[in-house]
Amino acid sequence: MLRSTAFAQLSPNTGVIRTGVIKTGGARAPLAAALLGLASMVGTAPDARAADLLTVKAKDPYMRACTAQGEGFYYIPGTDTCIRVGGYAWAEGYYNTYTQYPAENDKSYSVATGGLILDARTETDYGTLRSYFETRFRWRSSDPWSDGPNKAELEVWNIYVQFAGFTFGHAQSFFDFYANANVLGTDPATIGDDTRINLIAYTYEFTKGLSATVSFEDAADRQSGTLAANPATFSTDDYLAGQNAPDVVANLKYEGEWGSAQLSGALHQVRAVSLLNTISATDSNWGYALQAGVMFKLPALGEEDTLYLQTAYTDGATAYLGLQDPSGSYSPPDAFLSLTGLTRVSGWNVTASLLHNWNEKWSSALFGGYAAYEFNDAEAQSFYGASGGKNYNVGGYLAFAPVKHFSIALQYDYTYNSAANYLLTDYSPALSSVSANRVLLFVSRDF
């Protein structure tokens, strides 16, 4: 039996549509496929019709290296987006103790961490569109400086989008500079700010290496609390009121062949509810933090050696000091509240860190910081048994890397925290000072 099938064919040379009929028949004859709906193309330009019908060339099924974005980037097949997939695995064993360590606390515990990194970049007319994701999957046998139980943790380390100078998402605070660059492990840290926070920021590059950033950062992770200056009359509860505004952060940064430098500033809102009526808000003002940091490259000492120097001053923005206190007894608030209003707590710090690479396999680092703070309120001083306090931390590590991207390190640090002009009262810390020791065995594999 014969079948007639209409067809329409486009000539690739002339752009003319040729029509006709294909006759097929018999059990052995193949079915003829017809291209229908081409009548709508009549009246359009020949080149346009040809472009619509030309077969799209198959995409390369294999990922190609995207060398313009750096090592480890590859094009996603069928797109102009480059992506790098990476990560790391950490195994950490801690031994720590501090003055009058509670019997129920674990002096030794362990942490296992797996990190996943996804970095996608696309070139546009406005510069690089970047999406960055880094998360840490963790299993720990105990909380730091505390007790168990065993538990799993999921920590969002970075999730942000960068485009045309803007940064949106969860990232390192633009106030930070040193940010514990040469300190290993999940729990140990040295004095100085190292905070990841939700933010919206814009960075403007004046010339190569010189830039300025303005950032609006969620203040939820920057609250150090507001305490009653007279806890005998009013409770020792936190009188902190809800935030009405984010922290406003700005920096000016320079990066050159010799190293880098940064000036940072932050405005932090301090609000407290009324001592007499906790429903209504009372005094509200703004605290601030200022910071200056410099990093020197030291190729004369060793390849990729660095020296960090940093200092900060705060007034009503205590979290920016980056204080370290294992006992939890020496954590000053942002301010004290009395019937006459708020009195902000002020403080300052200095931090230094030296990284030295002895050769391709061995490296070491030394780090330390010092901080002091003042209550600035005579009433609070008399009840809390201190005019302020001081805090310092020193430490270092020795690392061995037998192969690339794999290292074994041993780190130690010592922390001291004390009350200034200490006097034992009903509301003062039980001790005038505490000291703490930490030892960390750290094994890491990056990929």
C-alpha cells in the first residue's frame, strides 16, 4: 500500500523552501518524516529562515579548563560559567584546662570537620558575576571548654553573591583584617575580630590595589548585652532592646607587592529597655569601633612568610574587640544601664602574628593579642567589683606537610583574663583572674 507524505525542505544555499510529496509503501519501506509548520516562515528574510532551521552544533560534552579564572576552574558544559569544586577534611584532638576547671567538663575532646566549597563565576559586561558557597559538616564529642554530648553540626561558613562591586549574603565582616589568619582549628582563636555575618556591601576600586567598601551588616552577632549598673535594685538580666538598624561598616584597603593595609570603622546601635518598664524602650545611642591593620610579606625570611600587626579601639561595641574568655565570667557588655541612661564600655586591643616557612615541608607560626576594657561607670564598678579588665592570648604551632595539600600540626595557646581593681562582691566574678591552656593536634587535607 502506498502512502503519500508531504515535505518541506530549506535549501542552505539559496534559502528557498522546496515542497513535494514522498511516496512510501510496502512493509519493508521506511516511514518518511515530514517537517510541518513551515508555512509561517513565508514572507521572512531568507537569512532569518536559514538561521532558524540550521541544526545547532552539539555542545562539547567534556569540561574544559577555565584558565582565566585560575587553577581548578572548569566550564560547565553548555554554558559560559566557570566552576571550582573543592573542600577539606580536618581531624582535631584537643586538650584544654583553665583555673578551677569544673569536674563535669571535658578536658579532652575531638572534632571532625568536612568542608565543601563551590565557586561559580561568569564574565559579564559589568565584570565577574560570582556565587560562592562554603559549608562545614562537623561531628564533635564535646563543646569547647565544656562537656558533651556528642553531636553533629552544620555551619554555614560563606554564602554570597558578588556582582558589579556588590556583595550580598553571609561572608567575612568587612571590618576584619587579620581575622585569625595563622591560627589552626575550629575552637582556638586569638584576640581580634573574626566574624562571618549577613551583609550587603559595595566595594569601589580607585586604582589597582586601592579600594573602599561600605557594608550594612546584621547586628545580631554583634550584641554584647546591656546590664543594670545597680544589680542590687534591678535584676542582673540583660536589658538589651531589639535592634532597629544594622551595623554600618566601612574600610579603606590597599594591596601591593610588599603586603597590604586596611583602616576599618563600624557604627553599632546600643538600645536598652526601661529599668522600670520593660515594655517601652529607653535610652538609645550609637557605639563605634575603629581598627588599623598591616600585613608585610617577608620573602627575605622565607617564601610566603608574613607578619600581621593590628590594633582596634571600641566604645559601646565590645564584640569588635574579639575577647577570649573560657570561663565566661569576664565578658563585658556593650553598656550599663541606670536611671540616668546608658554608659558605654570602652576598650582597645593589639594583635600580632608571624608565619614562617622553613622549607617546603615545615612551617610555624607565632601569634598573640592583648586587650583591655573600662566600665566607665562608678556605680557599675562598685557592684561588679571591677573597673574593667584585661585579656591576653599567646600561642603558636609547628606544621609538617609531607605532600602537597596535606599537613599535620601541633598547636598550643595560653589565655589570661582578669578583672581590674578587683573587689569581691555579690555580683563580681568568684576569682580575680582565670588562665587557660589549650593543646591541639590538627590534621588537614585540602582538595
